[in-house]
Amino acid sequence: MEPHTTPSMVKNTLILAKFELKKLLFNPRGLISLFAFALVWLLILLYPVRSASSFLLTEEFKLLISAAFGESSINELFKWEVAEMAIFWIAALYLFPLFSIFVSADQFSSDKHRGTFRFLTLRTGRDSIFFGRFTGHMLIQSLLLILTILATVILAISRDMSLLLPALTSGALVFINVFIILLPYTAMMAILSLYANTARQATIYAILFWAISAIIIAIINSQLPSLAELLQWVLPGAQLSMMINTQGLGSLAYAPIPLIQAAVLLFLGRNYMKRSSL
Amino acid sequence: MSLIKCEQLSKSYGSKQALDNVSIELKSGSPIALVGPNGAGKTTLFSLLCGYLLPSSGSVTIMGEKPGSQGLLGKVSSLPQDATLDPNLNLISQFILFGTLQGLSAKAARDEGQRVLTLVGLADVIEQKPQSLSHGMSKRASIAQALIGSPQLVLLDEPTAGLDPANAKVVRDLVKSLSANITFVISSHNLDELEKLCDQVIYLDKGKLGREVSIQDNLTDEYITVSMQTCDKAQFINDIEALNGVNSVTQRQDDEFLIHYNADDVNDLEIQLFQLFSRNSWRYRAILKGRSLEDKLFS
């Protein structure tokens, strides 16, 4: 049977990315993971987000925070039109990168370990496999992000229906910002899962990587502070603490950091994939 | 153009030399056998041909291109040893993925998946996941994926290992029926099977290329191999050695004898043998023109 079209790298990358999403949505294992994720976020939304957002609206709380952290430390937080989205922003900034480490830990490890890649590499190039899996895992995380943002929007409009438009607008900007933040985490996990034999091993390598890097930077900081200041930007998530006190388009000012990190990591991962034995 | 060309190909894993300076050139056509003891480097050679591994030194090309290159995608397929399909996805969805990656539409990929799974007798289990299949069925499913599309070269690493005799025959028949359009390279320890399927045999040992044997040489070979069911062995050897044109008779195994003769002196040796069997009421099991593959490789 002759192929209908000549397979191209881009087409096969998209086929593999869609297949990753399909594996999540049409597979009992994937659905269980999705359900567990939804349950965790339901609890986060129902308790911290809902109750904290009501605090955020009170004048006493603003005064307390200003007194505790200073006038300008988290003043942007009070400027959010939708208080729920402000709390969601803080939670998402730290939780989604953490989820990313777990969700994208098995981009390659299991398939490589059981030899399943060998069925793919004679049909498509290694570039398609690498970028297809990476794109697929970004699609999965985008889906999870959209679901949680929509749940936050519903939470906000259940309090005040007039918040629909501002909630959707700020939700879209939160999506773009968090999506960009997740790129280097997913790229880093792509490299680690290529090296590891299992998803668990890849996760352990990730924890070790961040912990050891932080220790090394701290040691360098005591000897060569200027070098340490430069090195801290190498780690994915270096900009997160500074992003808390930003909102909307202002948060995008930090986007070049994760974008450059992701580009470098994807370049390294792609070369590692090209040279690795399957 | 050569189908496969290896030039001074070597591969080492740390200090262990798995392939040592192997140079071979193979042309497309009848199935080619790759034999050798465990650890001889057969799977390493297959992995290099498929592009799963990169050589430590030397070069390998398939149809003039490097393994794994864009030009070979869909033209070369393989049954890799120890590779398993994704246990969490049913067979047909994985086969549709393979087909679409080879350029088929989703509908054509489904039809193609059904076709190849039917070829190996797995039409009833296309919706099942690999983990619910027996070892033999999984092996057949892995063979089926190698037949998706229009591959020109199919590398089968131990295709019948672990299969029951009936299904091993199904695989052998499949290889025979497809070998007019596809060149198969088969690695196996089953010499009888290779003898039935292949014309050319490559022998690897300790990473080095041993002899290359052609089964077709049997037709011009001045040997006859006879397996006997009942006979007086000493008398068998004496009587046949007394026939005109016979140089020697050697007992190979308990009931197998190798007759070496001079073709210029005798042209009806087979008839004389049958007459001898008849006179002595000996019953034979098999007569082979030439030598068995085992004899050619190991004697």
C-alpha cells in the first residue's frame, strides 16, 4: 500500500502531539490522572482561593499585608479586578511548575525502556518524536490550565455575575503567562525522561537537579556573587518570586527568561535524542 | 545499488567489542539469514541497520542512505528483539498511529492495521491491549507492525522464537509469500527454518563476520545428506562407498550420513541409493541434495 502523502517532520510532530493528548483523554489511566488533578484543584479553589479572595477584598487585610510585607511588596495583588484570579495566579505560579514535573516526567522514559520507540523511529525522525512528545505534553498541561482557569472564572461569577468579562480577560493573560512559565519545566523533564528509565526516576533526577543547582549557586554566591547572580537565571522558575507582584500584560515582561531557557533546553534535548541509543 | 552495505563496521559497549570490523554487501532478493551463537553481535548489527545505535567506527548504508535518515522512513521496518508495544493502548490505535506516521490517512491506516493483523492471525484481537495477549500473540503483533505500508527491507530478529509450531509456520509462510516484493533479513537460531526460507546465510561469531553460505550452492554441491529411519549403519557406509563415483560416506549424527561424490563419474546416484534401500529393506527419513546448513556452518 502506497502512502497517500509523504510524511513530513511537522505533520508527524503534530500527529504525535495529538496522540499524547488522546492517550490522556481516551485511556482509563489518563482519565484517572485527570480526575485526580481536578480533585486537587477543586479543593484549592473551594478553600484557599474562595476564602482568601474574600479576605483580599477587605480593607483590614490590605493594611495587615502592607504592614507585614511593606507597601510595595504585593501591592499589585490588590489591583486585580477579580480577587479569585489574583489568588489563583499565586497558586498557579508555584503549583503548575510542580505539576509539570510530575505530568511530563514520562515523555520518553517508559517508551525508551520497553523499546516502544523502536517502532516509531523507522516511521518518523527523532526530531518529530522529541518535539511531538514535548508539544503533546504542553497540550496536556494547557488543557489542565484551561480547566482550572475556567473553574476560577465560574467561582468568580458565582459571587458577582458582572465579573465575567474581566475574569475571562485576566484568565486569558494568566493562561499565556503560566503556559510560558511551563515551557522550560517541560523541556527540562524531556531531557531527564530521556535519561531516566522510569517516570519516577525522572522526577527524582528533577528534584536532585534543582536541589543541587540551588546549593551550587549558594556556594558560588559566597565566593563570586556576581557570577551567582547570573547563574540563578539558568534555573527554570528563577523569575517566579518576582512574578507574584505582577499582573496581566505586566507579567509578560518576565517572559523572555523562560522562553530563552526553553529554547536552550530544547536544543540540548534534541541533540541528546539524536545521539542516544534506543 | 546494494541494499545493505557495511564497511569495517564496529560497535563496542565500553570495553566489550560487540561487532568487530564487519564488512558485508547484500543485494535485495531472497530472504537473507543472519546466524550465530548468543552474544555474536546479531542484535547489535540489526540495531545499527535500523539506526537504533550509532556505530563506534566504520559505516553502514541501506539503499545508499544512512540508517534512520528521512529517505528510509517507511522503506525499512523491523521486528526488534525485546521491544514491546505500549501496554496501555489497544493494538489498532497503535497501528493507526504507525500508519499515519508513514503518510496514510486515518481511514487507510485503520484498514492497513486490520490487514496486517489479519495476516498474522490476530484479526479478532485488534481492540485488545498488548498486555492481554500471550507472548506468541505479542510477537505476531510485532511482526505485523513491520509489514505496515510498503517496506522494501524488513529485519526480523528471532521472529519465531517463542511461537508454537503452528504459528511459526504461519510466520514462515508469510515471509515466503511476501519475499517476492520485500527483502527479509532474518536472525534465528533455528537452522532448519532458515534453510527453508533463505538463500544466503551470514554467520557472525564473537562480533566478527564468519563465512557466507549460499543455500543455492546445494544444487551444484557434490554432496547428498541422507537421514535414515532404519538401516545397518556399518553396512550402509560400506555399500554406499562401494558405489561408482562415491568418494566418502561420513556419519554426521546418529542417523544422518553425508555422501561426498564426484559428479563427473556418476549421474544417477539417487536412483542407486533408492535401489540399495529397497534391496536391504532400509527406510529413509529424508534425502537432501547438498549439505545441511548446520553441516556447512559448523563442519
